[in-house]
Amino acid sequence: MLRFLLKAILLVGSTVGILAGCSARYWYNYAAGNAKAECERKAPPERPDCLATVNNRTYDEYEKERSKQ
């Protein structure tokens, strides 16, 4: 049930974002927030490893790195 609810929220958020013409910064921050939230829902033994894999760069850092490539 929870997984279905999360998918529904993601679908609605995506649809609203597309219709509203959201910026790349919004989508970057949205995805990063979702990844962190997923880690927070994991059991304590798994949580630190999950959080270590989450991208902690800001959107500006990401853009700067991307423009170098």
C-alpha cells in the first residue's frame, strides 16, 4: 500500500511539474529529496549505507560539474 501511495504521489508530482513547466533545479532537488526520504525509511542498519550513496551535491555544484564535461 505504501509503495502504491509513493508511486501515485510521484506520478501526480511529475504530471503537475510537467504541466507547470518546472525548472531543472526543481527536478534535481525533488529527486534528491525523494532519494533521501527513501533512505530515511530504511531500517537503522541499512540507513547509513543508503545515505552514503545519496548524492549530496547542490544543484549549483551539479551544474558546474556538468558544464565542465
